[in-house]
Amino acid sequence: MKENSPDNSPEDRNREPAFTPLGTPPAPPVRSRAGDIIHTSPELAVGEGDVRSAELGEVVMGASLWRDAWHRLVRNRLAVFGMIVVALITIASLTGPVVIKELTGVSPDYIPSDAALLKAFPPFTAPDGSFSAKHPMGTDNQGRDLLARVLQGGQISLMVGLIATVMSLLIGVGYGAIAGYLGGRIDNLLMRVVDVLYSLPYIIIVIVLLSMFKKQTAQGQVVLLFVALGSISWLTMARIVRGQVLSLKNQEFVLAARATGVSTPRIIFRHIVPNTLGPVIVYATLTIPSVMLTEAFLSFLGFGVQPPLASWGSLAADGIQHIGIYPWQLLCPGLTMGLTLFALNFLGDGLRDALDPQMRR
């Protein structure tokens, strides 16, 4: 028979016969190929690929831990509300002073040269008492636009909370991971240091640090505030990471890495620390409002941000002096800070529920 005849085409050779004669050896197993679709039911699918249901013929996408957590997060209305509010306030704080200066020519530190304007005006009020949209939040006692100063204060407050939280992450994660993995006397020594620092009043330590190393410039005071808040806020983070490492260091993947000769620093920071990111991200989100509130309290006492810079805490401290006469000077920065703190807490609670495997329905 000819090789190129239609009856001997490759398609005919690969086509299964209608019946299998007796004595025919079994066909070799089908070799798996990359990109093939697994024919199984969705509830038995364990991979992150396209799975075709054997019953319905539909394609079901496998979900990873982070994708599943994101789906649960976006179903939480309070968490989505907090995410939107935080994003809007952050964008407004970063771009608002520049936009206000381009539209009205007024900067956060602009003091009018006209003596008649060197006083506080209510929101949406012109100097002659008529309606005006130039100052939506009014002005302070020196005639400065309060909206521009609140947005500038948002830059400082958000930056203090973010940088101090990053510092607490860098110190606390490394400290807690080393203590939990090494264990023994090293763990006892490191955690006793944490216990001693915990026994001291948190605010008193920060005030002492700010008083001992007080800078003369406003920018230097802000940098010192970053260091003081970040150097103390890592204690709880270290305890959380240590507890997670204690539960992970005897898992199979750690024992396998140790058996293959992987070094201790690589096991800690390459294999164990990434598996603690869920609780770390949740606590970091809840640390930002805590640090911002501490900064506002320190600025209220006079140990925080110094003029000409402003934060929400320093603006509230200035506004409370004239709360009976000019209440908007306290309400505007106070409500903005309160809304931001609520939004961050809602977002942190939503992340905690989304990253907790026990919250799956």
C-alpha cells in the first residue's frame, strides 16, 4: 500500500478504531502537554489554570490566595469605602495645594498684605460678607486659606504615618523573625528587651526623645518625629511576627530547605517571612492611623510639627484656642483627620477579614 494514500494518512492512523480486536496490546498513556485543559469537576480543581467542567463544559479559573483575598475585600462595603476615601484624601493632599495656587494664586503660607484681610473669615465668605468660593474652609487669624493649610497638613500627617510604619516594619519584622526562628536563649534575650520597652510609657519615651534631640528647623523636627515614632512602634510588630515564625519554622518546607543546606538568613527572609505577610499587612494598615493620632497629640502638645509647616494636629491645636469664636478652625482639620482615621480602620478591618482563611464562606 502506498504511504501517501488517503487510507494511510496520519489522521487515519491516529483515529481510534471502531472496535479493538482481541489480543491487541493497550495503547500507551497520553503524554501531558503544557497548556492542556484539565477535564475535572470544579470542586476537585487544585491548580491555578483553566479547568473545564466535565459535566457542564465550562471553563473555571483557579484562584490564588491573594486573588481570593481581593475578591473578599471588594465585597466588603466598609473596606471599599475606606479604600476610596484614603485614595481621595491622599490625592487631594498631594495635588491640592498646587491646584489652589494655580487657580487662586494662594499658597498655604500666603499672608495677605492688606491689613483688612489679616483676620479670620467664615467658610464661603468674602471680606465684605458676601458669598465667595475662594475660601471653602474659611481663613485663620492671619488670613491664610484654611483649605490649603489642611491639605498641606495632610501631606505631613500621612507622610509621618507612612514612614513611621515602614520603619516599624523594617525593625519589627526582622527582629521578630530572628527571635522566633533562632529560639532558645537568643529568643529569651530579645523578647525580654521588648518586654522592658513595653513597660515604659510610649508617649513619655517619644517626648523624651524629641526633647533630647530637638532640632531648630521645622524640617529637622519632622525627620526627628519620623525616627522617634518609628523607633518605638515596632514592638507589637515584633511580637506578631515572632508568633507567626514559631508556628512556621517546623513546617515541611522549612525542614526541606534546612535539609538541602540553605543558610539560616535565607530561610528566615526568603522562606518564612513571605508567609507572614498576611498578618503583617493587616497590622501595618492599622498602625498608620495609630501613628497619625500620636503625631497629632504630640503636635497638640507642641512637640510635633513646628511652623511654618503644619499637620492636622498642629492645626487643631491652633483652632482650639479660638473654638468659641472661630469654630471652623478646629472643625475642618479635625473632621478631615477623623474621616481619614475611620477610613484607615475600615480598610484594616477589611484586610484582616480578607486575609483570614477562616473567614471564607
